[in-house]
Amino acid sequence: MPPLNRLLRPKSIAVIGGGTWCEQVIEQNRKFGFSGEIWAVHLTRTEVAGVAAFQSINELPGAPDAAFVGVNRHATIDVVRALSDKGAGGAICFASGFREASAELEDAGDLQSALEDAAGSMPILGPNCYGLLNATANVALWPDQHGLVPVKRGVAIVSQSSNIAINLTMQSRGLPTAAVVTVGNQAQTGLSDICSALLADDAISAIGLFIEGLDDLKAFEAFAERARLAGKPVVALKIGRSEQAQAATISHTASLAGSSAGASALFRRLGIAEVTNLPTLLEALKLAHAVGRLPNTQVASLSCSGGEANLMADTATGRKISFPALSDHQKASLRNVLGLKVALANPLDYHTYIWGDVDAMSRTFSHMVDGGAELGLVVLDFPRPDRCSMAEWMKVIDAVEQAKSITGKPFGILSSLPETMPETIAQDLLERGIVPLCGFDEALSAIEALGSLAPQTAAPLHSVPPANDIRTMNEAKSKALLKDHGVRIPVNKSASGADEAADVAKAIGFPVVLKGTGIAHKTEAGAVILGLTDRAAVQEAANRMPTNQFLVEEMVTGTIAELLIGVVRDPAHGFVLTLAAGGVLTELLKDSVSLLVPSSREAVRESLLSLKVARQLTGYRGQPACDLDAVLDTIEAVQACVMAHPIEEIEINPLLCGPDFAIAADALIRCGGQDDG
């Protein structure tokens, strides 16, 4: 793919078509102050929005750096081909009715393929997208109103939804936005290529993503690494809780590791901050623009109200946000400024004794971050400028600016409501290097997202094309394959009929477990009987089952905890490794965590210990601890199996964990090229 520079920062623009949308593109470029050439192309009109029109692309005086194609979907193909032949730098394909409409239009998929062929090596955005805005180059390849103003530096927002992109340009929270790009169907130029091109622009401080799905996993992984090396944070909001990874599965793993879990695991692994709503996306981008990545989530909170201090503490409950306790040195320093009446704590209510005293407030703010906190947060709601004076509130800003200069620590000013942070104030704060944040919940969510990013030490993701002829292996074959990679399994043997099952049980040694094979979710079907102690019991149990094919296994005793260990291919995010409470607790507790394959032993250990069931693993209420190394060995063996075979899905449930063992009591594998016999 050739560079996107000409498309993103064009010096000449061609607008093809004559409808309202095309007229808006010309008008928005004028309004934005675009200083380059604008050419119109229309078959019958002599002008479009006051710009003289050429009858064809071939008649243009040169190859445009960028083109907005505003004609119907069929005509779009010919226009794009002509632009490519002309040597244009790229095109926005506005029309819809391509692959996004496959359910409604029979030719939608073929038409999108034809569009890709027509474009050749010329970059195209879309189809089915609005285009792009570049506020540092005064470019508006955009068929509608927008809320951006020219800036020298700011964040870039890349969105699959054009309407959401428009809405984000209308924010009044002070976020400086340098670029907005919509990607539509990502027919040819995908999200990852666009984001990588934006990273190379020094005017871009951070990137925000509003996405439904990724274009290419490897390309996205490469983009994230470039962002990390460039020191530019990426904040993502992913929508579309797709059932991709749950389709045609027969295990608990897939339901636990759906597309949202895969996306979250991918973002964590790649060091991308994930948020769950639009207000938090904007707050996180402000923080990313002004501060960058936070080394941790330790905060010093200051307010002149006990209610605000308590609200801060309550909002942080359940989040990965901490308020470091004040040291004796900090307390002594604060006492000298605040006197004896103020209770010293973090969050701090510094009362109103020093209100209006810039020096005292500055020293207070400085002392509060003179400890473990990496971010100072001053709660301040501004009065209505149309009815009240802000003079005293401006002194707080001056004090925060002084504290920031003295300590070298980042500071933010947090309003409890967006309405109490006027846009002019937010813009002034950012110019001073202070983060203007709106809303306790959104602000703390943003801090949590940007301060909880793990270092990038993971190996490249395991990504292979899906296998053909996927079949489900029976339990015996599944266990045998896992055993080949180091998973410990019970002594077992298959049997046909009740008599043979009884003979096998005697050979293995009682007590035994009897399982009916070829049955999904055996427990629910009554196809698992534990603790059989003699031949008669085995025969009776076998005769009650809805099958005459059995697996007889030794009975594992001394189990302390049960886990689920599973991997499922997520078409969008790679192979999702799920760790969860196992056995009958899997669905009851919904206690799970997801990673991606391969994950390091240390990452797996950390994730495993984050589960509620970890208390059983490590010894709960005087019970012995499980052999955690044996559990980790098993998980490594499962990952090795996935990477060595055309696996679609693996589930061990339960993995029986004891003081000196981890044994796969039940296993299921869906794999290419395997029969189900």
C-alpha cells in the first residue's frame, strides 16, 4: 500500500458528483480555510457550489492528491478506476450498498470486490463512509457540518461509524482534535494502515478508536507496537458484542470467551487503553493528549468539600485506582499550611480556610503529590459565567499551575459535571498543561484505562488460517492429544457395552468414573457417574446411560479446586485463552479471565491469581494449597497443543487441582483433519 500522505494532507482536491453532499465538501473546505486547489467534476453541470466543473476526470489539470467520490455505487467503480489511472493520491468512497448490505443486495459483495480491483494501488477509504477531516492542514473531505477548528496539535479519532464521528466533533469538553477519519467497510485501506499513517504525523498526540471489528490482526499488532515506540497512547471503544467466537461451539469456553473478551484481551496485550462509552473515550483522550501514558493509577485527590472527597473515594471503589496514604513528612508539611482543623487524608478535604490564597493552595497541592501519587486531581466546579464571577476559581487554576511547575507531576482539574467545566476554561487548562476532566466516573475510568497498561513483552500472536473439515474429537482422543503435549490425564480406557466397561474398571482398579462418550455436556445428560466401587455398580450405571460407548477412568481423589482451561479461535482477535472456575461453578460464578495465545507463564500466573477461585488454589481457610506450578505447566501444554495443530477449540473442564497434581478430568477438542470416532 502506498503512503497515505497525499490523501491525509492534500494540496489539491477533486469533488466528483453534484449532489448536496458534494456541494457540502466544497463548502466545508472553504469554511475550514483549505488553501489548495479544489476541482469539481460533473458530466452535465458547468459548476458545483461555485467551482467550475470539468466533464471528466481526464480533463482535470492534474492528478488530485485526494478525491471525494459522491456518485451512486455503480458509478463509483468507474470513477475510482479513472482516478487510479490518473495517478490520484487517494479517494473517499461515500456511496453505500456494498458489502455492508450483503443481506439486502445480491450484488453487494461482488461490487465491493470490483471497487477494490478498480482502485488498484490507489488508497481508498470506505466505501460507505464520510471521509476525513484534518484540522492541522485545514482539510475537510467531509460531506456535512462538523465541529472541528484548526489546531496545531491534537488527537486523531478513527471511527467505523460516520455518525458517531460527527457527534464526536461536536464535543465541547476542550479536547483538541487534529484529525477525524472514518473507515466504513475497510474494503482496501483498513484501520491499521490509517492509524499507522496518523502516528507518523508529529501533530498527532494520541489516537482514539471507535470500532466494530479489526481489519487485520497482524497489521493491528504492528500498529500498536509503532504507537508504543512513538509514545503515543491509543484509546479504544469497541462495540458490537459479536457472537463470532460463539458460533457452532459446544463448550463453555466459547460462551466465556466471546468477541468482547477477545477484544479486551487483545487491547491489554497490545497496551491499548480500553473504554466502554463515548464520554470516557473523550476524557481518556484529553488525559492522553496532555500527559501521555500514566505509570500507574495512584492519585492524590484534593477538594474543598467533604462531600466531594467522599464521592471521589466512593467512585474509586472497585476500580484499579488507589490513593496513597500520606507520609509523616507530607502530614507535617500540610499541617503547616492548613492548620489544626483539617483532617489530613487522601482524598483530602482542604476546606475553605485557604480559598483565594494562591500560595497556600499551591503548597497544599504540591505536598499532596510529594509521595507515591503520580497524578494530582483537584476537584473544582466552575460557576455559570453568564450569572456569576469566576475570579476566585481562576486563582485555583493558578495554584494548580504553580504546583505542577514545582513538583513536575501532572495535574488535572475535575468538575463533577460537564456543565461546570466551560469549554473556554478547558481549553485554557490544556494550554497550561493541566488536564480538564469532566465527571467523577468518566475521569476515574480514563485514569484507570491509561494507568493500567502492561509493558509490551509478549511474543507475537498465534495467528493461522482456519482449518478445513473441522470435527469434534471424542474425549479419549482429545485427552491423548493433550497428553502428548504434557497434560496429565487420568488412567483411562474405552469400552463397548456394560460388561466390557465392568472388565475395564476392574483392570484399572476401583473406584472409577464411568462416562458415556459422544455426548456433549455429559453431566447434564446424566452420562457421568463418579465413585463406582465394584463391577455391579459399573454395569448398572452403564445400562442407565443413553449410549453403549464408554470411557472408564481412575477416580481422582484429593481435589482442592476445579478449573476450566480453554482456547477458542476468535476470528477477529486470535486464539483466546480462557481461565475460569471449573466444573459446576463455571456457569454459576462466571469467574473468568481471558488472554491471547501465546501468553507467558508470568502473565498466566497473574491472571490465574486474579480469579475468585484463586483463594482455593492458594489455600483457603486452612486448606492446603494446590500445586500452582502443575496448573501452569498444564496451561503451557494446552498452548503448545494449539500452536502445533489446526485447533479451533480446546476445553479442559474440569482440571482437577490438588496439592501435588493438576489432572484433566474431561477434555474436548475441535480440530481440523480429525475424525470423531
